[in-house]
Amino acid sequence: MRRALMVGLAGSLAAAALLATSAQAEEQHRDDRVTAALAQTTRSTVWTRVQKIPLRFPTYHPQGLALVGDKIFLSTVEIIEAPVRYPEPVDGYDRTPGKGVGHVLVLDRQGKLLKDVKLGEGTVYHPGGIDFDGTSVWVPVAEYRPNSKAIVYRLDPTTYQVSEEFRVADHVGGVVRDRVSGNVHGVSWGSRTLYSWTRSGRQLTKQANEDHLIDYQDCDYAGWRKQICSGVTGLARPEGGSYELGGLVLRDLRDNRILHEVPFPEFSTAGHVMTRNPVALEVAGNKLRLLAAPDDGEETAGTELFVYESPIR
């Protein structure tokens, strides 16, 4: 009787331990609040502008946003000489490399400039979309032309020390680091190709992007093992000119599946759709918050940091 009781007790403890382990695993694999909130948005979701912060310093052509505590990291390209298209391709390129300087500007939440970190070398001067992996800010810097080359850097958000991680024989327009596997995911010019690499730069995957609705401009990691990308596409108007369609997409980093996609129909002072360039999302209380800087520094009102919020259902 005693032996049967002990065996039964051991079995119950083992079962309890297994349930606890399963619960812990489920908790670890649960989406974070930003991911869950974005997945609930629809075309009918109401976004309210709550702030418009003018950035009163040179901002050039903004590219990527990453939120690190009370700091905002903004990548941007200063174009000194714009690339010029060739009449015919030259050595596989459709345009000259141009000249410029890559920057990562560090701001506080009120839009004050704290630091200007310069990145790149030679003709590699165009930063893209950036991502914070919990320790470092990952920044790709590429030539300002398709089918070119890029350097992926890691930036310490406290000391601002820059480390080169690896190089890629293509234009890399944005990167995201998977916080579970440690691998780095990236997009090419216009996000037509999706890549993944090990941290040291060994290519793991390369595939065509099945999403033809928007070109991704900026992507951020979204747990568990997902990414949120923002972007834009230009649509021709019947009367001439073009219209910018912007949107947000949630994708699985493990197999690149599109999990959710919605338009974002808000426009800036200069008339650009909000998701034209850098975008970052966070949760503040019971609201999903979106930060965006769609306008370039030389436009009428300069670059402004727009903040929108939407109630979480």
C-alpha cells in the first residue's frame, strides 16, 4: 500500500513538473503586447495623432527608428551628391554611387539631439532600417543603388561604440535580429529579396518577397520570433502624379509567412504617408503607439516626429 502510494505521488509530481515546464514554454513563446495589439488592428482602426515634435537640427533623409528606453535612435542619410542613372548599365549597376554620409542620430523623447554617430565608408553611406535586440542597435549601411554592397554594424546604445559585424554583396535596406536564434534578417533594395544570416554573416536563406503591396522601409523585432515592417508604394493617379499607399505588416521570422497586414492612411505635413520612412511601435498603458518621421529635413516643415495612438481592444 505504502509503495503504491509513493509511486502514485512520484507520478503526480512528475506530471506537475511536466505541466509547469509546458506552461513556462508556452509563456516564453507568447507574443509580446505590441505584436498582439498590431494583430488586432484592421482597416477600421482609429489612430489619433497625439504629438508632432519638430526636430530642430539637420535630419537629412530619415530611414530607421529604434526605441531604447528613453532614447530614440534615428538612422538617416546625408546626400552630398545624388546618384545619377546611366544610359545603360555599367558593370552591373544602373546608376553612379553618388556621395554621402551615414548618420545615426540619438534623441531624447522630447526630440532633443543627444549624439550624432557617423557610419559607413567610401561609397557605402546609406543607412537603412534599424533594430534594437535588447543589447545593441543593428544598422545596415549600403551603397545608394540596387544590387550593390552593404556593411552591417552593431552600435552600443550607451557608449555609442560602433562594431562592424559582417558585409553583404547586395544592397541591404533594413535588418532585424531574431532574439531567440540570434540570426540576422534583412531586406534588399525595395525589399524584393528577404535574407537571413548568422551573426557572423554566413548566409542562411535568400528568397523572393511574396508581399507586393508595399516596399518595406523599416522593420523591428516583435516577439515571439516575428517582425513588424512598415513601408510604402507609389500608385499613379488618373489625372497625373502619384499617391503614396502606406502600411504595416507582421511576419514570422522562422518561415517569412505574412501573418497580418493593414494600411496606415495618415499623412504628414509635407503630404507623405506616415509609413514612408522610419516607424517604431510600442505599447503605452492600454494603447498601441506608433512613432514616425516620414518627411525629409529639406522639406517645408523639416522633419517632424509624429506620434499616433490607438486603443488596444
